[in-house]
Amino acid sequence: MTQDVMKTDLFDFELPPDRIALRPVTPRDTARLLVVQPGVAPKLQDRTIAVLPNLLQPGDCLVVNDSRVIAARLSGRRIGRGDSEPAIEATLHKRLDGSRWRAFVKPAKKLAVGDVLRFGTEGKVCFLGQLDAQVSEKDEGGEITLSFAFHGPILDQAIAERGDMPLPPYIASRREPDEKDRADYQTLFASEEGSVAAPTAGLHFTEGLVKRLEDRGIGLQKVTLHVGPGTFLPVKVEDTAGHKMHAEFGTVSAETAAGLNEVRARGGRIVAVGSTALRLLESAVGKDGRLEAFAGETSIFITPGYEFRAVDLMLTNFHLPRSTLFMLVSAFSGLDTMRQAYAHAIQLGYRFYSYGDACLLYPQP
């Protein structure tokens, strides 16, 4: 499988700041939906998420990511080193074991190996007290390993009490996370804790929408990919060949793989809900196009020239310029098609990014 090496500048575009959604619409399935069918002159239809059942066919099957976002943004201070106790913000992004997490911190220059951080002074459950963690490792880039004083479920509870939702930078830079985000930034399907970013295409689903899909004979399968912070990072190298993806852990059960293979065998289409579900399925597919059980890390980086084997349609939000996600949708539907689709969406006032609107993408011929 040969992917084209392309200049990162090709995936750049201008987005007016007022197009960035800071809150989701209510109800969730009233978000707008741009249907994109590639061609010499791409066919673009302006719809809403609520009509998704009518846009799909009986026998099709949606695949959603059931990962749950943890309250991974912790605010605290460094203690025990002189009189100064500088404020520190840590974003947990990868669990190493029952008591250790990898984290990004700000400001990293204030920390050294051996320092102790204290997050909060008291919890909602009195026996937890304050939450302390020691810096056990620090990389050159400022990333650290935190060894917490608590372990296992008690640590999970302490983090949940003190943490905020790790909203993406384009939202967090314009407002603080709040209690509303604890519900808004979780999908209807969220059950397996481990993500530090929501699989945002799934945010549009409601119980009513799922029922209407079921009534029309459209299936739904779940996979798990724990989304890491790299999902928001723009590609900083000059061309796509120089970018290294962060690895993320995912699972596709044998039952789900068999069910999706059966969908294809009956002539149904597999519809990936979001880039996370798509990347996981493409990591679990064999050369013959059949899906297999999968459990492990994936760092698959999909750019134009990639040959898709596992997915027939894709539901996804609107993505950042120069991001791996905009490269992925450009690989799926074609770069020219996606540039035209995004220009159309910007002109018509679609809402962008995590809390924004969505598009239903058909593959390029």
C-alpha cells in the first residue's frame, strides 16, 4: 500500500474564529450534516443529523467508539521545595499501571524528577484527602511520568473528583471547562474509560436517533480506541512523510469483527462513526478485506493514496487545518473534494470542530 508524500501546506485552509463551536447544539441530533459525494464536481447536500437513517440503507452498520473521556486535566501546585509553590497544570494522557500516568505539564520548566505535585486540598470523599503525585520521569520535551499516592479505583475516583474535562485547545483557550462539559463531552456510547479527547462524531447521537436507525434496519457495533492528545496536534513538518503519529490503544472483539464481515457478505455497508473508529478498523483488516479481532496499539497514519479496505462510508466532524484528521478525510473523499466541501461549510456557517456539525463522506471512486 503506497501513500503519496505530500506537502503539509496542501492541507491548510483559513477558518474564521466565529465558526469554532464552543458549545454543542441541543438536542444533539439537530446538528447540521453536510453530505459529500466526490466527483469532478462534488455533490454537496445540506441536511441534519436527525435524517441520517434516511441517508443510509437497511443492512448498513454503524461502528462507534465506546471509549469514555476521563477528567484528565488537573490543576495543582509544586510542594516541598522552598517557599515557592508554583501553580502547575497537568493533562494525563496515558495510564502506565495502577498508580502511574504519563502527562503533559505547564510550565514544564518548573519541574524536576523527584518533585511532588499536590492537586486540590480536599475531595468530596473525605478519606481521600489531597491528591499527591511525584515526578518520576521527565523527558526533554517536557512530558513527565507521575507516580500517584493512590492506586487503582481509589485513584480513578480522586482524579474524577479533582479533574476537569480536557477540552481541546481551541475551546479551552476561549473558556474554562465546567460541569456542563462533563456530560456534553461524552458520547451516548461512552463506557470504557481511557480517552483524553472525545470521539466527537459520536457526540451527535441521541437515544431517539439510535432507535430510528434500528427501526430502519441499520445495525450498530462498538469498538474501543482510547483517544490520545495527538489527535489535535497540527502536522509541523514540511511534508507528510516526516510526521510520526502517537500510538493509541484499541480493541475490536472477535464478535464485532465477525458481525461486520457478515454485514459486508450480505451487501451492507460499514459506516465508521469518526476517525477513531475508522483508524481502528483499518488497523484490524486483513489484505483480503476481512476484519479480524484486534487488541493493541495503533499508530496508523492515513494520507492520500491509502487504499481503504474496512470502511465504506464515514461520519465525521470538521477538522483542524494541517491536521492528520483533515489528511485522513482527504484520503477518503479526495483532497479537492474536501477543500470544496470545507469552503462550502465555511460559507454557509457550519460549526467546526469537537462541538460542531458533521459530514457524511462517500469514498472517492
